[in-house]
Amino acid sequence: MQTLTPQTELSSRKQWLLSELQSSGMRIGNAPSTAPSRSGGAGPTDHKAITILGTTIMVPIHTKGAANSPFSISFIDSTGKADLFENGEKIASVTFPPEPKFYGLSTDEGIPYWKIAQLHSSRVLATTLLQTCIRYGNTSTKCQFCAIGESLKAGKTIREKSPEQLAEVALAAKQLDGIDNVVMTTGTPATSDRGAAVLTAAAYAIKQATNLPIQAQCEPPDDFHWFVKLRAAGVDSLGMHLEAWDEDVRARIMPGKAEVPLSYYLQAFESSVKVFGRGQVSTYLLAGLGDTADGLIKAAEKLISIGVYPFIVPFVPVTGTQLENHAPPTPAFMQTVLEPVGKMLSAAHMTSESVKAGCAKCGACSSLSSFEKSSTTTSCLK
């Protein structure tokens, strides 16, 4: 019979709470905000970063589900500390990362730095190079969960960021706020490289200015030699995001992107791992779009065998998208998937701690990294 040690029991409670918060969201109400959150756009939009039980995670606060969440914050003090309540009962203390200093600066042209790049979690600088996508304006081709154009419509960003602007902002973020890695994604342009060219130019400029670790994210390009070019420009880790594994789910949820078949992604993964190394290539899988738990686990097993980190994230419906009323996955569903995947990653020595840069390294959009760590904990047996 297995008996949980206090350490293992605490780890289990933490995993459950993190999963609950990321699925249910959190109500902040009129509590003053220390770091601005963002509605619409790419990345963990409609979320806010909090640190709880020693882990920083992104928690939905602007979604419809968050408005009815059992979790709430009533007051945030001047240091960013707050009490977290569940159904009116205090369950933990949390802290909010402060507003970064670089947000107060602007380029010589008068563009605020925060329109060029954003703080994600507490130490990650993130940017979308092209805030447009060839598929976004057409409901027959766009990804139903995507809000890349919403922040542009609202004037919260600019359409295209130049390498010079990105290098300037990254250097300021490093010097003023201790940013330790950079994530660059992009809307897919109407070119066969699928964004690799603009990522290569931006990576070179940022690396020369800051020497920070960089992750680049794009769809698989037509020519896999782009992986070599990206690496030579200073990209340390690469993300090519499937979002869903099942081809029927992909065709239904992201009809345009699904025209690039899973088989081509697998070829691209194998090629890119040869350039970047095992564990330095990753892909997003959004749990809750339609893949079964068993399907996600088998997908992770296949990806890990290739050397790709499967970053499994709970899908959060974003207001203003076609899936805004789609329910997020339950914490129980997430735990069913993340526990075995965390063990597989630990066994393969491909944990988030070994990733050089990017979403998998940050880990704030999923509680997956907590399952990697717990899988090394030894339980007492009787």
C-alpha cells in the first residue's frame, strides 16, 4: 500500500490548485493592478501572472469563465501581495509581478515600448513580429481560438516590429527588469518561409544587442534549411505549434492551418531537432479543443521520442473569438494528461528546466512543470 509523504501530499495539492486556477480563472474585481493585463492579441491574452506556492503561472481574469470563478482577489497591497480566496475562504497568499520599468519608455518615434514587446510571467519578454496573419480575416481559414488581430484593432500594439525596435526594447528590459529570455512569435505571412525570415532578422538583432536566450515560433517552413539559418542568427529554441493532434479536430478548429498536415509537422520536428537538439524544439497542444486524454498522452509519447517537448496547455476561450463560449478543460482532465506526460519528460531528461528559452522554459501557461518535478519525488511504501 502506498502512503503519501507530507512532501508528496503538498505537491499534489499544489498541482490541483494550479490546475483549478488555470481552468477556472480568477476574479480580481476592483482590486488595483500592479502589472497590466491584456485583452485580445497573441500569447496568454486575457490572463494575469501570479506567483503562488513558489510558482508563477498565468491565470485567466478577463474571460467569461473567470467572471464566475470561485477564486477571487479582493485587495492587492503596494508590494503586490494579496490573499487568494476560494468561495470566500482564504486559501493562500499570492504575489503579482510589478509593472516592468521598460513599459515607461518609448522609441524616438514615440512608440511605447509596451506596444513592441510585453512582459510574460515574471522574466520573459514576448513579442509578435507580424500582428497579422494570412488566415485571420477569413472565417473559413482562421483558427477559431485566435485573437491576434484584436490588440491591433484596439491600438495596443503595432502591425510590424522591426529588428532595431526589438533590440532596443530587449536591451532595456534586460537592464531595467532582469528579463532572462525572449519569445518571438508571428502571424503567418503570405510567404513560403511562413515567418522564418522575419524571425531570423529579429533574432540576430536581439542576440547582438543582449546575448539573451531566444525562442522563435512559426509554422514549418517550406525549406528546412531555415532551421539552420535561425540557429545561426541566435535562436536557441524553436516552437512549431500544432495546437491539436487529431486531424479531424485540427480541420474543424483551424481549417487553414490544418492544410499543413501532421505528417509534415513530424518531418519538420525531426529536421529541427537535428539542428537545435533534443528538448529545444517544442509544440503547443491545447487541451480541451477535442483531443481525448488518451490521444494527448499518445501524442506526447510520440513527440518525446522524436525529441520534441509537448507543451500541453489548458485551452482558455478568449472573448471575441469563435470559441469564446467553449468550455475550458476540467482540472481532473488536465491532471489525467499531465501526470503521465510529466513522468515521460522526466524519464527522457527533457524537463522544462533544460529548455534554453521560450514557453516551455517559462511554463507559466500550464502546470506541466510541476508534474515533472513531482515525478522525481520518492513515495514511502508500506
